[in-house]
Amino acid sequence: MATAAAELLEMLLGRASTAPVSPSQLRVLFLLERHEGINLRTLADGLRSTPSSTSRLCDRLQAVGFVERLPSANSRRELQLRLSGRGCAFLADLRARREQELAVVTARMSGESRAMLLKGLESLRNAAAPVMDEATGDASSLSSRARTA
């Protein structure tokens, strides 16, 4: 059942194209949105990737205008990564398109079913929070790693 639900959500969310970014690049955008100003090494840790691979992802995102590299306030040798205005707008648009796709489907459900779905999704989010923080680091641990990396 869980696999079928995951595949269904993936199909529904996938109807809203993420072009011009790949799924890996989208993860970068989500992490930068959540942890603005982190450095490359910290981002690579959050992605569980190498700094060189992460740098190439950021190069491509910078080329399309979604990411900015700025000098760090803490170190002259370090750069901070931030979403650009265009990157923020892209994520807002993607979320709106995804919500629209889901709204079409949920509109076909009864009010009671929508309420149960909402309750279930809230429970899923709460249960997933510690797992997501462990995978990407919570805001304080990523921020502190950014200062020491």
C-alpha cells in the first residue's frame, strides 16, 4: 500500500514539470531555501554527495540564474550559497503547479475523505521530520557546520 501511495504521489507531482532543473538540482534548491547562506561543503553533506559533484550542480543552477554565490561574512576563502530571486520564483511556481494538480484530484474526494487525508499527511509530516532533519541536518546543525567548514 505504501509503495502504491508513493508512486501515485510521484505521478501526480511529476505532472508539474521541474524543467529546467533535474531532481538532484531541485534537492539543492530546496536545501538552499531551507538553509540560506550555507557553504558548498555543508550543502554537499546535506545532499550526501561530494563537494565536486555539488559544485557542478550549483554551477548549472547558477547558469540558469537560480543560485547565487556570495562572499562569506565569516571567511574570505569561503562562499555562501543562496537562492536568487529567480530561484525563489521558480520554487513558488512549482509549488503552485503541484498544488493545482493535487487540487484537481482532491476535489473529486468527499469532504470527509479530504479531512482524513489531511490528518494522515500531517501525521506523516510529523513522523518524517526527524528523518528529514537527520538526512539534511536541522537548521542549527547546518548553520553551525557552515561556520566551521
